[in-house]
Amino acid sequence: ARGPDLPPARPVRLRTDVSGLPRYVPGRAAPSDLVDKLSSNENPYPPLPSVVAAVRAELEHVNRYPDPASSELVAELSSALAVPREHLVPGTGSLGVTRDLLRAAAGDGDEVLFAWRSFEAYPLLVWGTGATPVRVPLRAERHDLEAMADAVTDRTRLILVCNPNNPTGTAVRRAELGRFLDRVPGHVLVVLDEAYREFVDDRDVPDGIALHRDRPNVAVLRTFSKAYGLARLRVGYAVAHPPVAAALRACAVPFGVSGLAQAAARASLNAGPELLERVRTLLSERARVTRALRAAALNIPDSQANFVWLRLGSHAPAFADACAAAGVMVRPFGDEGVRITIGTPEENDRLLRIVGDWRV
Ligand code: PMP
């Protein structure tokens, strides 16, 4: 209870624009073990024993702060990717790195461009910097890079290109991306969000890391959350030229990558071949699920990620409800569509059975 001498409580003064910020609405947690969680683009496979062992060993040291520079992880990424260490900046998931990049490049009065629909965290991370998010509509579920280049103004500071795009799974190709980058002024930072890069099997989809070498205004985001299966540990990284990388480090929360995350990421890099085997399974499942959904007359774009997009329009919520009732969680996006993560073969079978029974 408040004592009689205390002044009356006053509301804490917060930034007035914070209450209006968009919120990230995560895929709901799976309510029970009976539920297949195909709603958050996670890797369905549990961590490899070598990764669990590395995390266990690291647990012995949790009284100490982690290496703030993630030096060993950076060294190992540097040789795995053939990228100089100065170009690498690990962070708290690629979401954390995205936030820091935005803070490094954009502020009040600036504009940040991205396609829409795309990753729903973009608008909220942009708002947090004070910059204005500018959404450029997708065309036929794909980035409209020409319209995005047309939308660049004097105020544009950063452009996010989600490749492959969440939630549609579509990817931009080498030639169109090259044309786009040639049109964007060199002072505008172009961020290629390649969270799903390991699932790309179309050779015409450029590897951003290779592409960034000759383009000082291109930065690339990668993550250990998807193909590497470490979503809960929160570790991703940027690849960028030294001036951008240095600004990014300056904007990062000190000690933002935990020791557990660093150890798990390093062990995962070491287990590359085993993990890529799992990716291969997911790719053949993606092909199988895509064929089956198309055979059921559903309209889905070619996916280069670990999920597929069903453009169901106003039927999207009802389809998601039917899946949930049958124990499969998928992710509806308003009245636009439903995103379904590729799971294990058994999970995908259950999904396809629901689709077979579903009637509009
Ligand atoms: N980028 C995209 C396009 C994503 O879909 C996601 C995860 N849903 C992320 C970034 C975030 O990944 P992380 O777990 O590394 O923060």
C-alpha cells in the first residue's frame, strides 16, 4: 500500500508513438504434443547430439559473460564462407541484426523500403527507428523490384529484400536483382534477408554473399534458426563491407549473442554435412507437398524456402481452423493466404490428409 506521504502516482512518460507500434504476432505455441507445428518455419528436427553436447559443456561457464565479439564463431564463419572476418557481425538472431542495421542506417525523417507482403517484423522494426516504412506491393506474389527502385526517394536510407520472401516463398533472380542494384543509388543500403538461403535450389537465385563482394552498399543476413535448427538460441549474422559492419557493431547490444548460442552455432557449422542432409529431406518434401497441393487444385507459387504459400483469400482463416481442429497448426495471414511450414514426412502426410478432406 502507498504511504500517506507519497505524492499521487503519475503515469510514466513513455514515447507517445510506442503504444501505436505494430506488434509482432508470433505463431501460437503448439498446445500439446499431439499438434504438428507447421506455423513458424522452424526446423522439425531436434538438435544433433554434437550440438547438444557443445551447449551442455558451455553451461558450465554461465557465470561468466560470453565473448562479446563471438571471435571463434566469426573465425569459423569466415573460413566456411570465404569472407573476411571484418565483414562478419553475429547478432541476436537475424532479427536482432536487422534491428541494429536499421538503427545504423535510418532515423527520424528517413524512409525504409520493403515489399509487402513480406516478413511481418519489418514494419515494427522500422517504426522503432523513427523512420517511415514504405511498403511496395508484391506483384503475382513476387518482389516487384522495378516498382521498388521507382519508390526510392532522397529520404530512402535502407531497402530490405527478403530472398526468398516470407511468407510467399518466392525468390528474386540474378538478372532482376542485378538490374535493381544498378538502379539504386550507392548511398542506400540494400539488405538481402537470406534467412532461408539454405533451402534455395534454383541456380538462378543469386547467393547474396557472393554478390556483396563487388557491391559496398549490399549487406546480407543469414541465420542459424532455420536450416541449422537453432531458433530458440537466437543467433544470426550479417555479412557487410567494413564500414557498414563497423556501424552495425556499434549499434549492437553488448553481449547480445549468448555463450550457449555461440557454442551451438559453432557445433552446427561443424555438423554441416549432417544438417544439410536434413535440408535435402526437407527439399524433397517441399517438392512432394507442392505437387500434392497443386493436384488438389490449390494455387501455390514455387517456393525456395522451407514453407509454401496458399493464396486462399477469404478462405484462409477457415482453412487454418480446419487444420487446427485436426491437430496441425498452420499460419493464416488475414484474408490473404496461409503459410505452411514443411515438416517431417509424417507431419506433411497429416497435413495433406486434411487438405484432401477440406471443402470450401
Ligand atoms: N528473416 C526472415 C525472412 C524470417 O522469416 C525470420 C524468421 N521468421 C527471420 C528473419 C528471423 O530469424 P531469426 O530467428 O534469425 O531472428
